[in-house]
Amino acid sequence: MALAQQRAFNVPEAEAVTSIPELARQGDIQIIAPADQLKGIRTPAIKGEMDVREALKQLIRNTGLKIVSDSDGVIVLQMPQEQSYLGGPIEEVVVTGSRLKRSTFDSPTPVMEADRETIQEEGYVDLGDALSDIPGVDQSINLSTSQEDTQNNGLSVISLRGLGSNRTLTLIDGHRTVSNSGNRNAVSLSSLPKYFVDRVEITTGGASAVYGADAVAGVVNIITEDKLDGFEARVTGGGTKDGGGDNDNFSFGAGQHFFDNRLYVMAGLDYSRQMILRARDRNWAMRSLEYDPDTNTVTTPDTSSYMAGGYFNSGAYYYDESGLQTNYTSADGYEDRKDGTLITPADNLSAAVKLRYDLTEDTQLWSQLLFSQVKTNSVREPYFMSYSSEYGVDDEYEVGRISLDNPYVPSEIASSSSSSGVTWRRRMVEVGNLEIYNRRNTLRGWLGLKGTVFNDWDWDLTYGYGAYSGFQVRRNGINEQRMAYALDSENTGDGTIECADADAREDGCVPINIFGVGSISDAAADYVRANVWYRPHNRQDDIQGTMSGTLFDLPAGPVESAFGFELHRDLTRTRVDPLTTAGLTNFAYIPEYSGDIEAKEVFAEASFPLLKDLPFAHELTFDVAGRFGHYNLRNVNNVFSGRLGLQWAPIQDIRFRSEYSTAQRAPNTTELYSPPRDDYDTIVDPCSGVTQTSTGRYDDNCRMDPGIAAALEDSTTFTQASSEVNAPNSGNADLHEETAHTLTAGVVVTPRFAKDLQLSVDYYDIRIAGAIDTLSNTDLLAECYGDPNGIDNAFCAEVTRDSEGQITKIVNEDQNLDEERASGIDAALAYGFRLTSLSIPGKFKISFSYSHRIDLNETYQGAVTQETDNYNGEVGSSKNRARTKLRWSKGPVSLSWAAVYYGAAVDSNTLGAYYRSAGITNPLYYHFSSYWRHDVMGSYSFGRDRTFRVFGVVNNVFNQYGPFIPYGTDSGNKYNYNATYGVRGLSYQLGLEAKF
């Protein structure tokens, strides 16, 4: 049969192992292909009348397969050696960082990628965990950092370059997506079905001109699967060597063509469950100690004076299980670590549907719908209270001292009290452990038309909708107004004790006895118990239109361009229960507020090939992009982002790339409109340890506070009783846009003598003027009490102390700081090879990525001079990070080893400066050694066409937990860890996958 004869072909989109035999059958020819290399290679649908050679040419285009023989009705295909190790040829696609079609290594901006194989093979429980292992990516919120977070408990959020999630734009298939938080712009990666993700591309810096102002630090573009043909299912289960933190997952996906391949439908479902990891499951988390950086000493045990039986008159009396005791010491206190959580338990259900329908040969209708529901339930120690606890929206009321006429007051305590009453502190154990339950529903959908006009111009018109609805219940708090009523009790004369306030009695008031362990009756506990709720809602509407294609031809090649528009509106609204609205509980106060931001933007970019195939100019290309936006904001109005790039390849093997960009980011709804919203932070009070006679500027200023002065009249040393204080975050309607200037420069090497070697080195420098941020609690306290002019300054105005000098509130208000800066060097290498000369079978692939941080700092105007906080080299911001992986595969078997490296770090550069000034030469918890984590994994495929695959992974083979960092340090906590290094220790996962 003549191969030139026209035939009607109808070969659906599928894997090459299926489509090549089908084309051979329809073409009545014999095709010989390397079956072991076809797995995972997908081919497009072939429809219409054409000859066999043309049909086969279209089928194998962009697959790397080549025709090496064509005679006598037999065609032989082969995968060239130089393309068989690293996973196929370089394909022209729309790479994140540009809307022009080009290969990843031709991009003017460095692009990092995590593909589906890596995410699934390496046993990551969460997509955020997978991305945060990439040097240059930080996980700002996850299940081991948000256990005690009021509004963001259970989220999974990343940031780039240490610049915060608000400056990281997260996209899905190049489109904006709604935030999963009521108090920040944060797309939670746990709200996406992992099985639906094909790959994630990360561009760091310089992307605002293409994608919008939120991309100051970079873009995380999540590319979803769209070529699944058949059915796939996956089930996994895992645990930890030291117990706790088990997890399991079930997911499936199915894709099918209909109506002669004009309609494609794909659906997927993913369910995962993360079990709790308690503090008592890890010995190091239960070590009870506190480090004091001021004196470089350790106190153990580190307990709380908020005791289960009560603490009275500054510790003169307290109750334990044995009864009334005198002269409290820290050894007698309450150990709250035993009730703590290291990993919040979470249930995650997500589903996705995608469809494409060819309206004509050149026009396609497409749609995608994603839904997720994430449930978390965090448990921690019971709440505590004291006589100085304040309530009301503006903390205008105090619970107060206990009257000496209260019939529950023991005579010993009454006789030691002043006439104003008994001072007290108590852990409200009888009310129950604090519980925070969250349910987060997120719906994301896109509907669009795309096609081709004028032969080579692609267009896309899309409407995107996103809605996030949260529901939070906080249980077992205290209604402080009722607590005040219940403590104000009296004896009626007949032996009955009742609340003194008649209106309170009519409302069901039950008198409360806080003297002794278990002394609070069930009725009294029920009366003062407060359960509250919170409902955040975000909505996003986005309309986007783009066109891309060849603008005209230059002698060196076509000028590729893209342009378009985008209209988007973001709305945030929060609602809370009446108790929270009135500020009557000791729960973190969450205000009701609403706000919206509308933006209208136009953008364009183009790539001009200036020289090609000349001596010392294999290629020279100039890139330009710009984006203009108009906002409905009083202090912002118009913003502009621009980008200039240059690529020069003197020879085919080496490509130099450089780019300069500017970007203006407008404040988001929370930064602008949110009233102060409570959030509890761990602080170190610089006044703690001050005595009546201690010297120094801090000591003098601390004694100016009336509360501290009063406390020092009764005690020789002032001590901040609780390290956990209310630190409300507040928006600021006077904010204006921040402006970033980014420079990147680097080189890409793809030598012809080593076909499977790819190497890149890039420098980046990001400077943000007028950066929108809050000052840390440490900075606020340092500027407040370090002012040579006393405490009458703007920083002290944000610090509230009660009548005993105890810090009760530190307000963190968003403001335009002077500058934030991040700079550094990234390097990446990938190399595929065989060791046949050593008689070792199979294929090897090694990858290595490295990031060296040069700068990470923040500059602001202090009380007297301009101050700079240097975060570079601190825990969580190591100067050096790296990741490497070696993979071997042969037929159905694959084995891999991976390692993650964090360089040596210090606790805090600010503390380091203090140690040097104070002459402390050997601080106990300041220098921390480098950290390595090693992972091993393997898989085996079996069955017809390798339908089934079993796999397993052991993460953190050597069970390394990272440095011991106790409470009192800047980077540690009361459980003695920093989440940078993880809390699981050695963990494992086993699974089974099936594809039909």
C-alpha cells in the first residue's frame, strides 16, 4: 500500500505507547518503536485525511522520537541518545515569567520547577512542603507553625525570597485565584488537589509587568493536568518513627474524549488526612526551660504561674493538689506543654473538573472548576485569667480583684491582702482545653474561549471566579464580663452564696470559687464558658483577555509579542458572633469589616531577535514588557510595572541573560481596611528583670511606666508573667503603594559535548521602597524603651501595660517602611547519564540547586535614627540552602536519594549585636550548626503495560530534628523548635498506584 495515499485518521490524544500502534493500524503499516521509552510520552490527537507520513509526523512532533528508517512499508522510530535521560526534548510552551512561547532555558527570567513526578515520588504530605524544599522558597504558614494562630490555623502558604506571601502571586494555569485567608493575601496550597497538579513553575522577581503587581517577589504558577486519557488511582499511608503525625491519602483522576474527540472531560478527587502530632509525642518538646538572653542564663523548669488551683497576692499563696501552699517558686507552676500540639490534625477533600470543546477547528471553549474543603481542629492548654484581665472593645473594663467580703476567700489569703482586695491568677482547667475548629470551603472556576486567528496569533478570553468561605468555632474561652459578675459573690445569710448583682442573677449568674484545684463547679464553669464563631468571606472576579503571536519579522527572526487586559475585583468581608463584637471574652478579638479593591490593567510584552547565527552572536535578543494599572484607592490610583531584558548567546552552548524590572504593589484589603484584630505572639519583655536600682537606658525608661513602678514597690524585681501577649494586627487607610526595583543577571550553559548537562547561575537583587509591613514586637519594644528621650514616643503608644506593669497588648499596624531588600545567587544543575562502561545498567539523573543569600533586611525610621533589621543568616533565613537528588531507573524499577541542606544560622542578628555590646562572648543558644535531611525512595511497576506501581519513601532517614531552640530565643518557642527543620523526624510512606 503506498504510503502517500490519503487516509482518514482518527487517533485520540493518548500516550505514545497506545497512539503509535493505533496509527499503524489505521494506516495499514508497520511501525517499530522503543516501547520502554514511550511510557509517559503523550501525543496529540490526529484527525482528518492525510498520508501516513504526514500523520506520523504530526503525531511524534515535540516527543523527541525520530524516524531513522522508512522502507518497504516499515517505519522505525528511535529516541536519540541525547534526549533520553532528562525526560525529552525542550518544548516550546508558555513559561511562567512570560506570556510568550519559549523553552524554559530560553526564558529571560530564572524559572524553577517541581514536576508531578517529584511531588508524588518523594512522599510530600502537602504541596507546600514540596515547594519549600526548593532553595529560595520559604513556607510561611503550615500545620506545624499555625497551631496557635487564630485566623490562619491549618493553612499552607509559601513566600519567595523571604519577602512574605503578600508579595508572592500564586496562579493556577496562569490565572489569578482567590485568597484562603480573612486577614491576608494567602493562597493555601492545601486547597488544591495534589493529583490534579502536573507541575509548579516558580519565577522569582521581575514578573509584575507580566502578571500584576502582587508578583513583586515572584510568581508561583500551578499547572494542572490536562492530558489524562483513562483512569488513575493512588492510595498512600504513612507515619513517623517516634509516633504521632500519621497521614493517609486517596486520589483518583479520569479523562475521556467524546464526540469524535471534540469534547474532552477530566475529573479528579483527592482526600487526605493528617493526624495530630502532640508535644508529648516528642521528648525534646517537653523539656521545660526558659532562656534569658539578657543574662545568658537558663531557668528550669519553665512553668506558668497561672495555676490550676490559683495564684494569689503575688505568689504569697497558691493551691496545688495538696491544698493551700505558701511562697510560690517556678518549680510549683503549671506545665502547659503537655497539652500542646506540634502538627494540627486536618481533613482535606478536594475535587476538580476540566473540559474542552472544539467549537471549530480554530476556536475552543474551555472550563475548569476546583473545590476544596479543609477541616482542622487544634487543641491546646486551658485558657488563663487574672484580676487585671481586660475586656470590652477598647479594653475599657477590668475583671478586678476579689473582695475580702467574698465568702470563698480563705482567711489566710484575706489577712495577707490589701483593703482593695485579693490579686489573683488562675488557669481555668475546669472550663476545658481551648479548641479551635476551622472549616474552609474554596470554590474556583474559570470559563473561557481560546483559539487562533491570522494563522499564528493565539487568543484567550477568560472569566475567573473565586469564593472562599470560612467558618471557625473557638471553644472553652472565658466570658470575662460574666467572670467579673461570678467573682462578685455574697452570702445571703442563710448559708447560700449568690452573685451580688441582681441583673446578673436574673441572667443566670452562678458564683464561682477559684480557690483550689477543681474548686470551680460544673455550673460555674458552664456560666463563664464562652464559645464564639467567626466567618470570613473572600470573593474574586477576574476578566482577562490576551493575544500572542508574531508581530513582524526581523533579519534575525520573528518578533514575538503578547498583549492584553485584565479587570479584577477582590472583596473581603468578616462576620463574628455578638460576644466577640462586644469584646466580652478572652479570645482573640476579631473585628467585623469589609472592603474591596478594583483594578483595571493593560499589559504588553515583546521579544526582539537582534542577531542570530553570527560569530560571537549565536543569538542576541531584547525583551520588553509593561503593565499599567488603575485602582479605586485614595492613595494609590495609578501604578506601572515595567521590564527590560537581554539575552546573548555568543555560541550555542552558553547563554547570558539579564533583566531589570520595576513594580508597584498596591495594598490589599486587609492592609487597608482591617481594624485591629487580636493575635497572640510570644515576646521577650526588655523590662523583665528590671529592679529598683538597676542601671541603663532601658531600666530607666521601664521604671517610667506607672504599672512597673507600682509593681516594684511590692517586689524587688519586675517580671513579665506571660510570654504570650495579645499583639493585634491592624490595617492602615493611609497606606500608599510600594515600589520594587529588581535586577537579575545570569548564565545558562548547555554544552554540546555533554548533551544531557544543563547548568545555570543567576544573581538577583530586589529593593522595595515604601515597603508595606509591620514592625516586629521586638522592634517596637526596643524603640519604645531604648529612646533616650523617654517613653513618650509613637512606639510606646502601641504598647499597653496593666496596673501591674504586665504587657497586655502590642498593636502591629501596617505602615510604609523605608525599604526592604533581598539579594543573592542561585545555581542549578541537571545531568543525565549512563554507566555502561562500568557495566552498570539503567539510566541516572542528578539534579542540584543552591541558593546563597547576600542580603535580607528591612529599614525603618526609629525613635531617633534610621534603623536596619538584618535577617540574613538567621534561623529560617540561612545564608546557604541546597537540594540535590540522584535517581536511577531501569525498566519497571526506580530508586532515588535526595538531600536538603540548611546552612549554619544564628538566632537573631539583633540579639547578636546586644551580646557584643554587653560583653557576652559565648551566648548559649545563638549559633546553630548546619542541617541535613536525607530521603530515600523507590518504586516498582508491574502488570500488563505496567498498570500498577508500588512505591515507598523514607524521609529524614537519620531522624534529625534540627537544633534545640528553647523559649526566650528569638526563633524558638516553648516547644523548643523552629518549623524550618520540621517536627516529624524520620517518617515513611507506602503507596499503590494504578493506571488504566
